[in-house]
Amino acid sequence: MTSMDVPNRDPVLGGKAAPPDAPALGGFAGLRLRLLQSTSPEERRAALRKAPDWGEKGLKLLLVVLGQDADPHVRQEAWELLASRMESAPWLRNPSQSLPRRDIGGRRGLIRCYERGENLACADLRAENLCRMNLSFAVLPFADLSGADLSRSVNLKRADLRGARLVGADLRGAFLHGANLSGSRLEAADLMKVALAGANLSGADLSRANLRAAHLEGADLRRTNLGEADLAGAFLRGARLEGADLRRARLEGADLECAATEGTCWEGADLGGVAWAALSRVKPIDL
């Protein structure tokens, strides 16, 4: 047999998979082979768990799996693995990365998944009507809730909404006590009278958001973008505002007693009637 007659068994070079009795292909090429060509969902799921060990190229392989694998359990595990790495891999949060959204079937699908206690990472809930729902302790990291209706006493107590997209969402009167919204996007969201006491909003983008009369007692707002946000009459007693950006924000009548404000930017902010008594650490500067 000449070299021209030897069948191409190298999947990396576009050949067909090796026969069952052939030596196992190792390394990243072997992992890719198992993930993209194995007919066993169990084998693919086992391979998934090893993908993050390969760093960025392993995570990018998970993205390929999300776009190609037909098994919902395999895709679910891929989403969970990606969500668990997003905080340590900033490139995954880059809008240009265009992470695939997870179709869970809207409000009805959300109810089913929530009742089963599923991880709803990257769920697609854009413009959904979710008002009056009980989603306490829901696991929704990096979910897309842009334009969703979460008003009228939606219960998101201690929900995991890290990195979630809530741009333009309606959260009026929602209950988010102790929720984790670190790194989330809430630009132009309506959070009037929302209950966010003790919530983690560190690094979140709340620019141009409506937070009138919002309850933010003890909330973590470190490095949060609150530029041009409306915080008139908001309750911020004991909140952590170190490094927050409050440029051109409206804070008239807000309660900032015992708030920590070291390094906070107040440039152009409206601070008429703000309660400053017993302000923690440092009084506002650059007024």
C-alpha cells in the first residue's frame, strides 16, 4: 500500500474517526474529538468537564458545543461551565463575543426550570412578562432579561444575577433583598421603590437608571456606575459607595447616613437635601 492509499484517520486534519480498537487520541485534539464526534452524551459530558483546563481555547470549544450539540443535558452543562468561568475570563463578557443565549421557553419554561432547581445561566428572557413571579434564590447568572417586566412584587430574594443583562427592564417594586447583581447591566432600568437592601451591585452599570425611593440600605455599590441615575429620595444608609461613579446623578433628599464614600465621584451630582449625618470614612468631595 502506498502513502496515497493510507486512509486519513486524523480528525484534526479532517479525516474520519479512528476505529474503536485504535489508540486513543490524547491532548486537546483528543478532547475536541470526544466533544464533537462522540455518539455518547455521557462521554461528551465527561469531556466537557475537562475543557476549562485548557484555558481560553477550552472555553471557546465549549462555545462550539453550545452551537452544535443537540443534547439538552450536554448544552446545559456547557452553559454552567461557561457561567462559572465568566468572572475569571473577562473576554467572555465582551459584547462582541456574542455568547449564545439559552432558549428555555419563556415564562412557562422558566417556571418549570425554577421548580426543578436548575441553573439558568445565560437564559434568554428578553421582553418576557415575569411580573408577580416568585424567583427567590433563582440561579440566573449572565441571563438576558433586557426589557423584561419584573415589576409588581416579583420576588428575587437572594437570586444569583451576576453579570445579568437587565437593560431597560421594569423592576418597579421588585424585591431583591440580598440578591447578587455584581457586574450586571441595568442601564436605563426602572427600579423605582425596588427593595435592594443588602444586595451586591459591585461593578454593575446603573447609568441613567430610575432608582427613586429605592431601598439600598447596606447594599454593596463599590465601583458601580450610577452616572445620571435618579436616586432622589433613595435610602442608602450604610451602603458601600467606594469608587462609585455618581457624576450628574440626582440625589436630592436621599439618605446617605453611615454610607462609605471613599473615592466616590460626585461631579455634577444634585445633592440638595441629602442626609449626611454620621457619614462613614469620608465626606463627599468635588461637589
